[in-house]
Amino acid sequence: MDSKFLEELRQKYIQNPPEGMTAKLVRTMSDSDLLDMHEFLMEDDDLDDDEFEEGFYIDLF
């Protein structure tokens, strides 16, 4: 993985940590954990507004 990309990503999350995390925690994360977190946080960005994720939904009405 490109070390410049990882450092930019780390700085992004240090400056604005995800909810429930601290800058210190992001600073000490492994590169692998950082990439996993980034992937998790970005996974819904590729969906359109009217598109649903695949999964099981129950319609109660």
C-alpha cells in the first residue's frame, strides 16, 4: 500500500476522528486497521439515494 496515501488517511482521521474514537486511537492504529476502518466508513458512499443495500428487510406495514 502507498505509504503517502496511508499517512494522508491517518491525518484525515486524526483531525476529524469518527464518532466514538479519539485522535490518539487513530494515531496508534495499525495500517491494516486504519484501512479497514476507512473501508467500513466509506462502504455506503457508493449507493445512490434511492438504492438499498442487499440484505433482509421486514416490512411491518
